[in-house]
Amino acid sequence: MARLGVRHMEHITMAHGAGGSIMAKFIKDYILRYLGGSKADVPLEALDDAAVVNDIVLKSDSYTVKPLFFPGGDIGRLAVSGTINDISVLGAQPAALTCGLILEEGLPLKDLERILLSMKETCEEADVYVITGDTKVVERGALGGCVINTSGIGFRTEATDHNLAVVKKYRPGFKASWILDSNLRARDKIIVSGTIGDHGLAVLSAQEGLSFGSEIKSDVRPLNKLVQRLLEVGGITAMKDPTRGGLSNALNEFCEKSNVGILIHEDRIPMKEDVRIACEMLGIDPLEVGNEGKLVIGVIPEVAEEVLAALRGTEEGKEAEIVGEATEEFNMVVIQTVVGGKRVLMPPVGDPVPRIC
Ligand code: MG
């Protein structure tokens, strides 16, 4: 059922928001068709984590996680971190956020206060603040309490330009002025900043009342300071936060937009044992599960070890690994499995866990 193409559907389904290939086709067929066509530096059509206009990085994102509170985080921390991270992965330092609250009639004020306090603490952690916003209330219904939209702008820093200078030193023809999904080239190394699948499994456990031995906690956190630290080392060509659709979706987006193949070694992908076992039990591919505090980084091979060392020197990057590299030998994402074979890692059709962000 989940494999039906968009053309067979006459109404919006959960799959249209699930971050997989159905959502990608929906965005091309509808959103880009009507809203595309700008002359922005990085336009809507790039479908990157954020856009760029007049050298300002701009991002808007809405958060619909169910339940509002889950192990390791809540919708407030998610709404601040998610938008900050999407701005950061282009190489920008976020400057400020907006916050649109859509509250459902009946939401306990103590829950709203808990969410706002969490947003405040996350803003302080990132040193990026909400400076304008809006509040609306709708009738009791299907929101599950509230939906939060945050938008944000970000600017180039000295570290942004230093990073690009390092890339150009090793790749003189490099033209891009931001870190984009389309910048990956053969031989670039692929780094994953930490364990995969934690967020999606934590939300799923809260949705279904499951427990997986020791508690699996969401990794949700703002990554702007970590990204700026990595840009000071330099040599990063492409970068994403592997949210909906997980690592699998992020790698396939690199592959499609950069027109290169990617070879990944399964045994090098950082993953908590509890997450691996829970995914096996539930029949979920952990590579398709969303993350909210991780980076997938394409980096010039000559400096990959330096970027890895910088990551490992931080709390949020201490389990980072070089998991593979870009190649001209094929034009898809291929995974070298633990048992020795190779298989194509197709982009996910939808998200195995709904409403996680
Ligand atoms: Mg993103």
C-alpha cells in the first residue's frame, strides 16, 4: 500500500509528509510546480536543507511530533534545533528565529509552559533566539496538542569562508559559495557524526509505549556550534542533518544532486546496540530512521582525518566515523554489508516511524 505512486492518490496521505520518495515526487509535482521559479542564489528547486537569497540563508520548518514529550526531548527542543541545524549545514551561523505556535483548544497550559521553557533552554544552548512570532488557536482535533513552526536566517562567517578556501586548495575548480548537497565529488569521504536511529526509536517507543531494555533517548540538539568548529578545520563540501528518511535518504540526496555514486561500509556506521536490536525486533531499517542531532558530512579526502579528529574531540561527535566515500564507479548508494555482500541502498519510500519531527 505504501508503495502506491502519488498519481494513484487523490488525497493527501501520511506518506506525503514522510520524507521518502513519495514525498519527493509530491514536492516536485505540486510544490515546485506552483511555487518554484525564483532567482534565489540557492532556490526552492535545489531542495537543499535551506535556501540562500542575497547571501542570507533562510529556512522554515514545522514540527508535528507525536507525542509532544518523548525520551530525550520534546517538540520545543525539536523546533529550535531542527531549523538551526538546517541553516547550519549550509555552512551558515544562524542569527535569529521566528516561532509560530498553532495551539489546540484544551492543551494544558502547564504543557505549553514546559515546551516554552525547553525552547528557551535550547535557544540559550545554541545562542540563537526567537525574535518574532505568532500564536493561533484551533478547535480540538488532530494536532495532538500543538504544531510549532520556526523559521530562521543565517549568515556567512569567517569559518564559512575558511572552509571553502580549504576545499578550493585541493579542488581548484570548486565554484560553490555554500555547502550544498550537489557539491560532492568522487573520492570525497563520507563522515557520520554519531550513532544513527536514536531519535526515531525514542519517539516510536513513546508512541507505542514500548521499552527496549535500557531507554533509548532522542539525540535532538542544536549543532550550530559544532558545525562552526568543523568549518574552522575546513574541507567540507556537502553536509546534511539526516532527519526524516534517515541516513539512507541523506546519502541518496547527495548521490542524486551531485551525480556521483557512494560506497558505504555497514560495519563502520555508528549505532547503539539497543537501537540495532529494537530495529531488528520491529522489522525497521535503522538507516531509514530519523535523527535530530547528527551530521552526514562529505569532505575532501586529504583533510578527512582532521575533520574526524575535530569531531571526536567534542561530546556530540565522539563516536564519529568515516563510513564510506563518493565514487565514479557507479551512480547510486551501495552498501558493503557486514556479511560481505554488496547491495543498493534505495531511497526510503516513506518513513518507517510517522510523526517524529
Ligand atoms: Mg535537513
